[in-house]
Amino acid sequence: MILISVLCSAYTGTLDKLPAAIASGAANAMTCVLSFAGIMCFWCGIMRIMEKGGAINIIKKITSPVISLIFDAPTDSAREQIALNMSANLLGMGNAATPAGIRAMSELDKVNPHPDTPSRDMCMLTVINTTAPTLIPVSLMAYRAAAGGDPTSVILPVWVSAFTALIVAIISVKLFIRRDM
């Protein structure tokens, strides 16, 4: 990409502006990464407090019927991590859901009869994380507000599309992924 940029810049006669564009792009990338890192650290801290404070047990009790319906046979520790991961995604915590998702996947892999192939529960967790419906899409609303748009106008379309994708994904895994994988 750098080579293509240099070639295009040379071709269009703007080679003298290339160093300033590189510096500006690098500065914007660092600002973006640092802002995301700050938000992720904040939400990971909130998730850790929830875990240590026992809130995860309440969340696990509330989500247990849904998890039992969706997943075939997760262990109790996997159920806890799945509940935490799904809750973080629903609350719009974004990347803060990742550590719980990784721990849940690790717990599901421990009971996987075929370690070289993902189990049906592992596939289910993947599609749930991929669709990751959010009740309040804070990031999207912030981007719209920053661009001068109405931040609340996207909530209903986001809900409809996200929950439709989630339902289709769950049904697809249940129909097309064999239980004995």
C-alpha cells in the first residue's frame, strides 16, 4: 500500500505532499487507537468489577434459560463466561466482551470431543459474537452525533437488523452444524 501510494503520488505530481499526509495519517491513527484503548480499558475494568462483585451470578441466572436453549451442553464455567460475553455485547461494551468470549471458547474447547474441529457450541458462540446485537449502539450514535446527524434515528433499524441476523445465525447453526462435531 505504501508503494502504491508513492507511485500514485509521483504520477499525480503530489510527491512533495506525501510526507505531510503520512504524518497526518499516523497522528490520526494514534488518536483513534488511544481512544479505543481507553474505552476498552474502562469497560474491561467494569466487567472485572462485575465478576468480582458477584453481578455475574445474577446475569448467569437471568440468561441461563436462553443459554440452555441455544447451546447444547456448556459447562457451568462456560455458561458463566457466555453470559458475561453476551451481556457485554448487549450493553454495547464492544471489545470488552472479547476476554469473556475467549474464556468461554476455551471452556467450550475443553469439552470438545474433536479438538481439531470446532464443536457446535463453539460455532454457536462465534455466530452470536459475530452478530452481537446491542441494545444501545453507543459508538454508532456517537459517530452520528459527531457528524451532525440524529443519533437516535438509528436505534430501531439497528435492533431490527441485529436481532434478525442473530435469529438467522442461531437457526443456521442449529440446522446446518451437526451435533457430533
